[in-house]
Amino acid sequence: MKRSTPIHRSAAHHRRHVLAWIAITALVTAGCGSSDNDTASSGTTSSGNASGTTSGTASGTASGTASDPASGTASTDVLRMVLSTDPAPLDPDTYYESEGVRITRAAYEGLARYDADGALVPNLAVDWTISDDGLTYTFSLRPDVRFADGTPFDSAAAKASFQRLIDLAGGPSYMLAGIAKMATPDPLTFVVSLASPDPSFLAYQASAWGPTMISPTAVEEHQVKGDRATAWLANHTAGTGPFQLTDVRPSDLYTMTANPDYWGGPPNFARLELPVVPDFATQRLQLEQGDIDVIGLGLSLQDLESLATTDGVSVVTSKSAQRTLLSVNPNSTVFADQAVRTALQQHLDRARLTKDFYGQYATAATDVFGFDVLPHGAAPDEAIGDPDALAAALAPYSGQSITLGYYVELNEGRLAELIQLDLQEAGLDVTIQPFQASTIFALPTDPTQRPDLLLGAWEPDTLTADNFARIYWYTDSPLNFLGCSVPDADAALDRAAGIIDEKARQQAVIEAAIAYRNSGCWVSIADQQGTFAVRSDLQDIDTERNQTGMLRVDHLRRSS
Amino acid sequence: MTTGLLRRLLALVLVLLGLSLTVFVLQEVSPIDPVRATVGASAPQSVVDAERARLGLDDPAVVRYLRYLGDIVRGDLQKSLRTHQPVRDDLARFLPATIELSLFGLALAAVLALAFGILGSRRGATSQITRFWMIAGAAAPVFLLAIAGKLLFYKQWGLLPAGGRGSVTNPPNGPTGLRTLDGLLNGRLDVTTDALRHLVLPGFCVALSPAVAVGRVLRGGLVDFSNSDAARTARSLGLTERAITLRHGLRNAAAPALAMGGLQVGLTVAGIIVVETLFAWPGVGFYLSQSLPDGDFPAIAGVTLLFGTVYVVANFLAETLQTLVDPRLSQ
């Protein structure tokens, strides 16, 4: 027998080893099993019925269509909305982040809510009155509402829910800090007395992080060592909303099941699934393939333009309260001079920046507050956008190095680069510095880390000028990132809070707004729209203006 | 053997101590405010102050570090600032997914490394093809592999899922926490098949780099052996090349390959953070990547200590295996 050596091998050996390579390649795909797509949960495929879809606008007119079991199959009665991060514990009285609001707002409801235009509308309260002194709020509660555990929602439950939020003292608890007394004269009347007038109190009832109603029975049943059921409510829900959490797999999948007894009518989807997919490219692939139905956050202009022309996918826009803001450090060498800050405010070309970065999905800011809280033009903040004037103002600092920070979890990195170019054109040496969530939120208390400029996109907890200013602009406020103080504006804001008369209060707010603007500490760049990429077969899309990236899920449906 | 074991146990303690100190110092010098991560960005200062006091963050750094070390000794890794759960419980929850992915990836890596090593040591077209794939594999960043895999196997061919750990509703919760195994143990073949499909792409991304590294070392050893006097003697005795390689060459080339394997296990653990994030794989690496932006020190430290332990233990096991394969190394 001829001996085989490395040098003297037969052609058969070559073929066999090539075949071995093919086998290895096959091994890699061995787990494929079947050729089905990964749709065991959703069952959806990429056969969306829209082709060459175009942008639409959220209707704001939920139809209230009742669920029709005959109209859907198992593959179409699951709505899949992606989460980019794993949410923190979902107890609505301590939860204070963005992603998990999709879950908390599907499960819990407040006394009021915002519609798509930003108007306060009844929710679990059908009506309310405010006393002449602005201190007493009387809510008429919606009858025949039950929590998902079957217990009735009434004034006692409302009072217990308010009290729990106050007692847990989490981030959102400030919204009820001004309550002096609560009363429940009858099961459908809930009376709240404030220690002093608060112009945002009613609006807090519609905030995405505001007081929501939690079943007192569930809290009592699941309380452990006096924890007010916080451990249980971290991954369970006990609200009145259209969906309730039924399965939690942390960092993997959150499953909510329709509440058949929902007071607004049973939802059109049997389940709401929220997979955690941090990688946006994967989210997009899954949307295109029909494995998820909605992407609500993190979409750049390029993504939106591309998705708007993708078969089976539509881009939907809504009004939002998201304001792109360039904060200016008044202790910076360059921007210590108010005249320089004002020049930056007036001559940074926000119209061009907005158009280049956001395209049609935002408008250049023209008012101090960007969400129609004041009549347009009452507190104007319009830019001239003259680069030569900007260069002239910055001429004394030519060659000076500054740092431009931006919030990395948003998509504004490229906008920071555009601003960097403009400022370099004006003679500054600009370095860009990304800030993570934990580092940016430490800036208000750590002046040593503050950049000269900081770019971010922010929205208030609720749609009032008072709330926005007290979060971002008021002296030493929680998110006054670069430590600017405008005492005159603060005083006007405080004065406004105590005024009952609507017109007089508005006048004081305008005074505050103009004082904040004149400080030059904040350059308003753009007012963003809410943008969603959705499967084209989703219908009756509705939003709440104060929750960017959120779709209302109670009446959302899939076209047959 | 006993001395070696004690020496390595001491090394493990020192490594963990060093790791805990390093992570603690990094936390101290970083501008991250973990309290904000806990109570929310726009929470009023009074809430922040109360939470800071509750967490003991107002104490001096030395006190906090010693308290932390004391807690570790008692098996308490503190509470995660993000999940509000004990880190120990979080790790127990996420670890099975990481173990499953690691085992699958390392098993695949072993198969690929063996194939790379053996086929690459031959001459001719097979060797050329093998070496091409080894170079390509070594050069390809994990994220690129992930994207290419998703585009081809998910989008183009629809064969494999793009991410996640499973698509089956209500998978069994135990007893092992490994979906593939639990599916079999609970008679749910659909779960096992589904889990395997979800494992393939991330598993391949985990496997490729260590497979190439070990395969290259193995190939070098096999080529050296093939040119050795021993191999020539074997040939003169009439043994086939296959027999020479499989019976004698592999044994001689295995020791350095195993040493490289031990190193690669450690590197794989580090790489798995990226893979888990890219594939939304709910394991410890994903847990870490979610904790980093929030400055969740207890979680970050817990994972670091865990990975450090795995690294040291993996190297210890690799060295022990080397000794077993080649007893000369024990002297």
C-alpha cells in the first residue's frame, strides 16, 4: 500500500479536506434547525402591506375601537415595542427614567393626561375644580373603574396612592410635596389641599412620572417588612391601565397582557412585548423584518429618511416638548462676559443647524419655551445667525481653547460637531467631550467637571413653564448643568407661582422667561418632533405630547 | 501539586483584592454621581442628599472601602444602584445566560481550533484555505462579525435570529438556567432548538478569536512535530500521516495550545461583554454594559470580581491540564 505523506497525497485527500471545510461551515449553521424566521413570539413577518411608505402624523384621535377577537390571529395580536436599555425597577412611585415609561404608562394611569397637542384632558378624574385661592383641588373620579386585580378604584385608593408616592420620597415625590391635606368626602370625590399655590400641580397629574393610581389591596398583600410592596412592584404591576406585566425576564423581554376589564374598552392587542435590544442596528433590522413593530427613541435623521422609504415601515411624527439647548458656562473664560453669551445666542445659526441636523423633524427655536406654553412671540428668542458678528464678538478670544460637551445617550453628537465647526470658524479652538448619563447629571453639583458649553435635548416632567424652568434654569436646580444663576428670573418665577389670576401669572412667567433669555446662559437651538418608526399596518396611532417616544397603546390596532 | 494549588489560591485572593481596590479608586476619581442614577436626573437636592446619606456615601473613602471589603467577605456584594437588587442576586440571575453562551462558544472554539490546527498543518490548498480563514478571523473585529452575521443569516436568509436568548413563550425556569439543557430536561425540545438557534451567531462571535489563537499555536506545534525526528521515525515505521498527527503530534502540540486556551478563556470573558451587548444576550456582560453608564459601582465591582475570579481559575485549570498532558512541566 502506498504510504501517504504530506508531500504525496492523493487528490482525494484534497477533496476530502475541502469537504471538511464545507462541513465546518455547515456546523456553524447547524443550529438553524428550521428555516422559519425568529417569530415564535410575534409571528410577524416582513410582509407589511405598505410599500414605499411615507411619513405620517400621529392622529391624536384614538377611535376607541373595541377588540375584535375574530379579526386577529395569534400572529397579529401581539404588539412588540423595543426597549434600548433594561429599565430600572418599575415601581411608578420611584421610577424616573425614560425607557420604562412604556411599561409604567401602559399599566398605570393618573387623574389627568395630555393629548397629542398638549392639552390637559380627563383620565381617571372626569372633572376637577380649583378653589379661588388656588389651594384646593376637587377631583370627580371616573366611576366603574377597577384595578387589574379586580378591586375598585375610588377616592380612598387615590388618597392611598398619593400618600405612597409622598412616603417613598423617590425622585418624582416632589410633585406632591406641597400637599397639606387630602380628603375623601365620597367614593368618587377626592379633595387635595395645598399649602401654597402651585401652578404645575394639575399638570403633574398628567406627567409621565407623576402620581398614578396603584391598587392599595395589591400594595397591602405584597408588602414585605413595611416596604410598601416596592420589591414586588419592581417587576409586577397593579394599576388600572390597559396592559399589566405578566412576565419579566430582566435584560431580555418584558411581557404585558391586556386588561380585559379596562374602563376604556379592551385593547386590540392581546399582548404587549418589549424586548430589550440595545444595539440600534439590530432594532432596525428587526423592524424591517417585522419582528418588532415600534422604535420610539434614538432615531437619527439618516435613520428616519432611510426607514421612511423602507417597505412595510412608516415614519410617524408627533408634537413633543423636546428642546435642544446649548447651555453656556458663565464661569468659562470665554463666556463669562454676558455680551459674548448674547452674541453666541443671537448669531449661532440655529436655523441652519436645525435644518442640517434634524431635517424636517424639528424647527429652529423661536420662543424661550418651546411647547406652546406661552403665546407665540410673547417671550421671543429668535436668532439673527450672522457668522461675522459671532466672529467679531469672539475676536478677543481668538485661539482660545474651549470644551463643548454633549449628552452621549442622545443622538446629538453630530450636531455638536456642526457647532464645533461654526465656533472654530469664529476663531475658537473647540474640543468635543461626550458625557454619559451619570457624568452629565453630576455636573450641577461638581463645577470642576463643567465644560464651557453643553449640548443636550431636554423636556420637562410636565408641560408648564414653571416646571421646565425649575428643572433646568432656576438657581441650583437639579439640571442647571453649568451653574448659571439669574436671580431676577427666579424671583419672577416665584412670584408667578403665587399668582392665581391666569393673565397676571402669565405676565410674570413672561418676565421670568425674558430674564432667563437675556442672561445668555442658554441658547435655544431647536424644538424637536417626536418620531417613531412603526410597521405600516399599525393604525390609530396616538401620542401624549409630554412623553417623547411614547405611543398610547390602549386603542392602537393592526389593520386587517 | 498542593503547593501549586495554595500558591494559586493566594494569587486569586491578591488579584481580587487588587481588582476591588482598582475599581474602588476608579469610582472615587470618576465624576460619576451614582446617587443621581438611583433617584433620577431631576430629583430635588433634598431627595439626593437623603439617598446619599442612606447609602453611606458621605463617609470617608477608606471607611467605605473597608466596609465594602467586609461585605464581600460575608458574601454580600451590596445592592445595585440601578436594579435596586442585591448584586449577588443579579449575578445569579444573569450568570446562567453567560455560562451557556461561554460554554457554547468555547466548545465551538475547541472544535474550530482543532480544525484550524490540523488542517492548517497540512500542506497544499487545504492549508492555504485554512490559513486564509485564520488570518481573516484574527483580523475581523467582533462587531463586524456580528453585523455580517445578522445581515446574512437574519436579514438575507432568515435562518437565525438577530438577538435575544429565545423566542419561545414561557420557557422553563429551571433547573439549570441553561435554556438548551432545561428544554431537554423539561421535555421541551422546542425550547432547546430555539435556544440553539439563538446561540449560533453570538457563539460564533465568541468562538472565533480564541479558535484562531489556539489554532495557530496548535498548527505551529504540529508543523514542528511533523518535521521532527520522532515523526520521521514514525513514518519509517509505516504510520500514516493521520496516525502520526492524531496519535503523536497532537499530544506534543497540546501543551502550548492549552496554555493559550487558558489565556483565551480570560480574554473571551472580556469579549463576551461586547458580544452580549451586540446580540442583546441577557447575561452578566450585558448587565455590566447597562450598569456602566449609570455608574453603578456595586454592580461594576461585582462583575469585575466575578470575571477576575474566572480568569484566574481558568488559567489555573489550563496550567493543571498542561501538567497532566506533559508531566515534565510539573518539575
